Amino acid sequence: MEVEGEPEVPEANGVLDEEREREGGEGEETAEESGEDRETENNRNSYLSEMDDEDCERRRLECLHEMSDLEKQFLELKDKLFRERLSQVKMKLDEVIAGRAAEYKEPLAVLHKNMQLRTEVAGVYKELCLQVIKHKYECEIQGARQHLESERSLLLDTMKTELLDKIHRLEEDWQSRDISSEWWSDEGRGKKYKKRSHSMRPERRKKAALVSGPYIVYMLRDIDILEDWTAIKKAKAALLPPLKKKPESKQQYCARCQGGVLYYEGERFCKGNTILLNIKEDATSQAVITAVSTGEVWLRRTDGSKTKIYVSQLQKGKYTISKV
């Protein structure tokens, strides 16, 4: 084993020597390359330093000329593009005016369709408004007629009451009138007749009146005596019990409105209550109270019609109501 290991040592030494030689050769090559780079840089610097001012000025003028040419070409292209766009816009405008453009026809068709729909809706709305106005007009006419009848009946009742009061006062005056007024009038007529007869008979003279026995001498005039007698009769009539008025045959009902509530015959009726409406010479119908004001009540019947009744009509019994 020792004999075999001895010859390997010189081989290893030879390999080491070869590697060292290679490294030395590579170092020499890198040194040569660095020298060449330095030479190229020096040449470039020398070339740049050799350029003079005339070459720089010439290059600058060439660049300016090229820039001006480019600007002219750009302006020409810009004008050409503007003219083309303007011609396209004019053509499109002519098509729109003539009604041939698709961009104009489609929105126009949509607008026509919307116009037709809105026209139909407006027609239906107009008919409904006319119906509502007609119903309001009929309600106002009916309310005005009912109000006229109510006011007429109230006026008749008022005039009847006033006439009855006047008749009663005249009866009282008739009872307290002066009984001797007729006697005074007869006496006056007799005196006139006597004067005429005396004027016709001038030869006849007036005789003096003879008074005998106890008598009363009145120092007042005849008119004063008549006034005193009338006052005595009136005082006597005032002491008598007054005449009783005949009760009216018309039945009166208790009805009044207060604070949006109707009080009728002890019952309370508010807005929204369902009632039975009874009209003279007519069938009973069902209705709903829609509004209550100071002197009137609005009702809506089952057929949809509206009716306005006055509190005075309820008081007189023209209308009677009751809860369902």
C-alpha cells in the first residue's frame, strides 16, 4: 500500500501548477481588455471635442425645419378632419330635417306612442271630471231646493205665529175697547142733526136745561172722559187671565248640532254612523252620515247619491232618523 501511494504526489503537484498558469493567463487577458476600453473612451472624447459650432448650428436648423414641416402637416390634417366632420354633421342634420335619420325616427316613434297614451288617459280623466262636476251640480241643486223648502216652511211658520199674536192682541183690544164710543158717535150725529134742524127753523129757540135733585158736575172735556174710560177698561182686561193659545197640530222634534255632533231625540249621531232615513210619503232608506255642520247634515245613501238635510227639517218632522 505504501508503494502505491508514493507516485500520486507528483501528479497532484502538476495539476496545481497548471491551474496557477491558467489564472495568470486570465489576469493578463483582463488587463488587455481594460486597456482597450480605455482607448475607445479616449477616442470618443476626442471625437466629441472635435465637433465645432458650425456642425451644431447646422443640426439645429435641420431640426427646426423638420419641426415646421411636421406642424404644417398636422394643421393640414386637422383642417381636413374638421371639414370632413362638418360635412358629416350637415348630412346628418339634413337627414333629421327630412325625417330619414334612424336616430330621429326611433325616439319620435316612442314620443308618438307616449302622446297617444297620455291623450287616452286625459280623455278618461276628462270624462270622470265631468261626471264629478255633474254630480256636484245635481247635489247643489237638490240642496238648494231643500233649503228653499225649509226656508219657505220656516217663513210660513213665522208669519203664522206673528198673525196669531196679532189676532190675540186684537182680541184683547176688542175686549178692552170703550163701550161708550158708539154712544159718543151717536150723540155727535144727533147734535149735528139738531143743528141742521135749528138752522132750518130759525124761529125756534133753544130751551135751558133744568136740573133737579142730586147731580155730578164734570169739569173735564168729553175727550178726556173718554180716554179715562178706555184706560179703566184696559186695566180691567189686564187683571183677567190671558187666553190660552190653541196647541199646534204639527209635531215638534228635538234636534240640534253642536261640535260636529247631531243630537236628535236624546240620541247622539256622529260622522260615519249608519242610520235609517225616513221621509214623509217615501220609503225608508239606509244612509251614512258624511258630515255634520252647524245647521245641516250630509248623508250618503246606499245607491251612492248624497243628500243634505237641515236641522229645521228634523225639528218639524219632515225627516226622521234612527240608528240601525
